[in-house]
Amino acid sequence: MNVRTPIPTGSAHREEQADTQAVATPTCERVDFDRYVVSHDGPIGYIEAVPPVFVCYLGHPYAQAEEVAQVYEFDRAVRLLDERATRSRQRPLAG
């Protein structure tokens, strides 16, 4: 008789954090012929397809967004905007 006993490999708290991080991925939605809005708990920026590159704009609304990068891969553009938005939220306020 073979009986396998599961062996815990980490704390439940760590597993919950991993689940939360996996769910918190940015989403993209096409809003124009060549423009996408990137959201992560609300709009964080835009990506414009200008072949052969994707132009990344950080900020919302589009008219006030600032160009932050130009990359060749759409997935990289989404990650870049998410990372930049996360960093800008973590900065302490001056004062």
C-alpha cells in the first residue's frame, strides 16, 4: 500500500501573497484604432502602436499623459507601464 503524505513547503501566508500578486496583473483594452489603455486598479497609462514600436505614456487622461518609453514588444510595454506606475505610487511625498 502506497500512501503519500503531503509535505508543507511554505507558509500559508506566502501562498496567499503569491495568489494576490498573480491576480493583480494589469489589463489592456483597445480604445482607438492604434491606442490601448492599461489599467491596474484604474487607468495608469496608454500604449500607442506606431510600427515598428509601441509608445508608452504614463498618466491619465491621455492628453496629460507623459511619454516614458518606446519598445518593440507589446507585453514589455504593458510591464513597463505597470512597473513605472507602481514606483510612482510608492514614492514618499515631499514635505
